[in-house]
Amino acid sequence: MRQLDLDLAEKSYPIYIGRDLISKPELFSKHVNGKQVMVVSDTTVAPLYLEKVKSLFVNYTVAEVILSDGEQYKTLETVNTIFDALLENHFDRSCTLVALGGGVVGDMTGFAAASYQRGVNFIQIPTTLLSQVDSSVGGKTGVNHALGKNMIGSFYQPKCVVIDIDTLDTLDDRQFSAGMAEVIKYGLLGNESFFNFINSNIERLMLKDKELLTDTIYQSCYDKADIVAQDEFELGNRALLNLGHTFGHAIENTLGYGVYLHGEAVAIGMLMAAELSHLEGYIDIKDIAKIKSILEKANLPTSFFGKITSSGFIEAMSVDKKVIGGSIRLVLLNSIGSAFICKNYSNKLLQQVIDNYCNIIN
């Protein structure tokens, strides 16, 4: 097992990474407050791991909530089912929520924990690659709205994150590829050597080589933890983690949540950001080819299919957390391994990129 710590003063917490970790109750007991544990999972993950996770808490009162699986269920209505279960089981403010599943489960469980009785403990057990390298780390919680993705939520940190590599054995190939988009993102935005490592080992990674995966997940979490420790509430450089996300969220919002997985939409968004970076004169055309190549090797889409007008795409981008004072902030690339937050891009060039993608024959 490997461990790294996210340094947030009194809110600091460990991230455990290794194999068969959901068989080790000692990892969890020191992070549980009180004697009541609510495990929140979904219809896909619960049949696989729920009973094993519940058995970690033999000396506790344990209850469960099973949510419908899918981004389209990441809503306030679904979160309310968690509140219903907490209240029906008379859970008090010393209880602990355990998120067992992917990013959707983690985000909603964290939001419920932040809100229930004005804040209770929670633990993350992410079971998808995307949630292991991204959404489980850093304390972003929340739900989607019909008009915008993740527009309702809070920053609320877990007590620990337990990343059991073995849960990836039951992850389907499409979901695994979606997680690789976020892994590639870390290389692009601030770690060229990591990008080169991924590029050199992409075939073995796609075969879920456990040793390589452990190193890759550790490095991804390390890079994210480093940024979050400096900027917990995204007032500055934490926005770099949104590389490709403003474009990607627009794809998800306009086509409908679930048509493209989050990581798939982010992959397309990163390529759109790279193309705008090239048009603005920051990166070479060869860099775009290199980025497109690694995305394709990870079996990720590099264009979207579906009816989106350019005006509709721009409108969706304008309803985004990165919009400040009516201005859409984008994360662009100076080079592979160096990203920056840009407000002074050319609207004409942005329109050109969007037009190119929206006009692809589908």
C-alpha cells in the first residue's frame, strides 16, 4: 500500500492506494466518527462490493442507500433519498457516510455529508479510475442542474480516501478509458514527464497492469493534491484542473448527461482547448497530433456526434463555474506539461474551433 497526504491544515487527510484495501477494517475505523455508518452506493457497484464494505464496520450500526447508476441521476432529487435514509434510520450528527462507487456517488454522498445536520463525516471509496484519480480527491461535491453541470454543491473534504486498485477488475473498458482522460490531463497541464510516461506505457495501462496502475494513480493523486493544498477553494491555480472541462461540460449539457461519459467529454474538450491554444500561437500543430494520438490510444473520442449548434454550445459554456463577471475563463496550453488560465483569447478563434466541431457530419 502507498499513502500520500493532502495537506489542508486541520482538514488534512490520507489517500491510501493499494490492493485489497476494502478487506482492511483498520484503515477505516480511525476515520469513523460515532457508531453509525451509512454506506451509499449504486445499482452497479452495490452487488459487487456492498456486503464486503459493510463487513468492515462490525461494531457499528450500518445502513445503506442504493442509488440509480448514471450521470443523469446526479440531481437534488437523488440526494434527497440519502437524506430520507439518514432521517428514517435516526442518524445523528456523529454519523459517518461512506461513498462506495464512482464520481457520481462520491459527489452526491459528499454533498449530503456537507449538508446533513450542517456537516457530518464521510469517507471515499472510489471504484472507477476517473473517481480514483480525480473526483474523490479535493473535496468538490455537488449535483447537476438542467442548465449546468455541477452548479449546485460545496467544498467539503472527506476524512480519508481509500483507493482499492482491485475494484478496477470489474470496471468496463469504456469507463476505464474515461478515467484515462483525467490521467492524461495531469500530464498535459503540469507534468510533461508524466505525460511521456503515460504515452510510453499506454498499451500496458489499457490492459490494467496493476503495478503501472498503482504508480499512475499515485502520481495523478499527488499532482492533484499538490494543487488543491495550495488552492482549496479554486480561487487561483486550482482552476488549471479544469483543462478541457468547460468544453466538455458543454457537450454533456447540450447532448444530455450520459450520452458521453464525463471523461469522454473531457477528452474532446482537451483537444478543443489544444486547438485553440494552437490558433492563439501557443503550441505547435505537432503537439495537437501528439495529444490526439494518446487520446486515441486510450480509446477516447476526439469529436462528438449529435445535434449541437455553435450558438447552443457557446450558451452552454456561458453557464459554467469558470465564468467570472460574464467572461468565460479557459485553460489553455503553453506546451505539453504547461497550462495557464486565459481570459484574453480571441472570441473569433474560439468560435472557429466550436464551429469546426459542431459542423462535423454526424
